[in-house]
Amino acid sequence: MAMRNSDTDFFGKQEGERILYIIKPHQLSLFIKLSKVCLIAAAVFVALTILGTELGLHTIFILSGLIISLAIIILGTKIMTDYQNRDIAYITDRRLMRFEPTTLFATNPRSLTWDEVVKVKTYPPNVIWKELAIGNVILHARTPTRQFEQETKGFYTVTADDIELRDVYYYKDLGNYIDKILFTYKKMPKEMTVIKPFVAKPKGQRY
């Protein structure tokens, strides 16, 4: 399925549907993933160098290590960057539309209308991310089989019907914004036509 997602359009966009915000993983998440790729490449090179020294084939193993490590970096960078670019979600006046890359060639589209969303939860994966205002947003769907959040254990249960958005900038504010959408959509539906788009900036600088 060919995707044509952009800042003004996405695959499956309905007639008259208004995009309120586009969600993409923060670039720091890509940096961390690429750093892990480089660490793996470095570990492979060191391992081959040590092995070559022990076997008396130092030059051959160093050359092989360089080639393999370079291949890991090039291929890993391409894969991680491609996944990051295809991982995108749209908040509209009708629903949340999420495009999640599942393989190198496939992207899974998922949609939750505001009627189907029962609650929103936000949380940071770690202390550093929290300080950087980067975290995860979970939209819980209305389903009879949904498990409740296990807050006492420090994490939230996400079922197949829910949608989790990871590494979101200003995740708390976005969660509050989605709560506002849910209230407006269900209690004052006529006001959805004038609801303002979300702006990922500090309070006081958004409009």
C-alpha cells in the first residue's frame, strides 16, 4: 500500500477532515537508536580484532571487522531512519490516525475515532525523558476485554485495541489537549469546528 502521508494529507483522509496535529517521534529517539547501532558495530569490530590476534590473523580479521562494522552502521542507519520517518500519527477533528512501520516494506495504519476513546494516559519512560518533556501517550479504546492500568507497578497495560504513541514531545500537554478534544467532541460537538490545533511549544508561546 503506497503511502502519501505529508504535513497536509495522509492515506485514508476523509473529505472535510481537519488535521489538528501531526505526531512524530522526537529526533532524540532516533539519535539513541543510531548510537546503539554504532555500539553494536564497535563491539563486532573489537571482537573480531581480539579473535584475529589470538588466531594470528590480525590483519585479515581487522579488515573483516572494518567491513562488517561499516555494513552494520550503513544498514542500521538506513533501517532506523526509514522506520522513524514512517512512524507518524495524525490528530484530526474526527479521530486519531496512526501509521506504524511493522517491516521494511509494510506500514500498519490504525484508527480510533473519538467515540471509541475512553481515556488518555501519559508517562515518561525514564527520568531523563521526563526532564526533556518527552514521553508516551496511550489512548485507551472502548472494549469489553480491556484490562485496567496497573499504576501501582509503575507501568500501564496496553491492549491490542489501544494505541500508544512513543517519544512524544510535550507529551503531558498533548495528553491534556486530547482530553479537551474528547470532552468537546462528546459534550459540545459543534465546537469541534473551531477547536485550535495543538502547538508543541512552552505555555504562553503556543498562539
